[in-house]
Amino acid sequence: MDTGLRAHGLHPSHMGLLRLLHCKPSHLGDLADELGVTAATMSNTVNTLEERGLVKRTSSGQDRRMVLVELTPEGAQLLRQVYNELVLTIDGLMSTLSAEERVKLDEGLAILLRVTGRMDQPDTLVNDDKPESLQPAHRSP
């Protein structure tokens, strides 16, 4: 699945940042904390994506020294495209499973989510209250 990202010139860390910014603009330090990297690493990542026109830096309204990073329309479009391609890839892989195997996989994923404490944290791109543009283009039954 990393191959799909590389086809768009993205690294997994780029996708993590784009996904966070899809939810709301954030300060550089907050993004670094959320993704578990140093401020310098986050700054480099933002620089790379800013050069590609996928994110932009803006001054915070309350404190002009504070910089907000936000997703550009181009970044949002690329995020949707990569996400939809990923859904299609996963659908293709899932189509090779029997109904019984799908049930087992679903049960196993529920256990994994529970033990990692993420059951109460829905994926930011799959959550039903997100705009239609971020819903999967296709889902196999």
C-alpha cells in the first residue's frame, strides 16, 4: 500500500500530517506532538508539503508569532484521491476472502481496536459525520 503513496510522491508521514490537517489547522508543535516527531522533523515535513502546494502556513490571529499549518484545496484533493485508491485496494484484497474469513477478520480487528484503546476513536477519514467527499468511492458488500 506504500506503493500507492510513492506513486503520488508521498511518504507515510506525509499522509499522517495531511490527515491531521484535514480535521483542522494546527500549530507546528501540536502536529509534532501528535505524530510523535521533533519540531525540526515536523518543520521539514511541512516545508516539503508546502513546496508542493499541499499545505500552507498562516499567522495565528491571536499571536502573529504563532504559525498555523493548514491543508490547501490541492492537499485536500490529493488526500481524497489517495484515500479512495486505498479503499479500492483494500476492497480488492477483501474480495479474495470468503464470508467466513471476513467475519473472522472483522472480529479480530474489533479485538485489536479494543486492546489498543482505539475503539472510541473512529478513523478521521472513515467517520460517517465527515463530508461525502471523504467517504469511500466504493465499498464491497
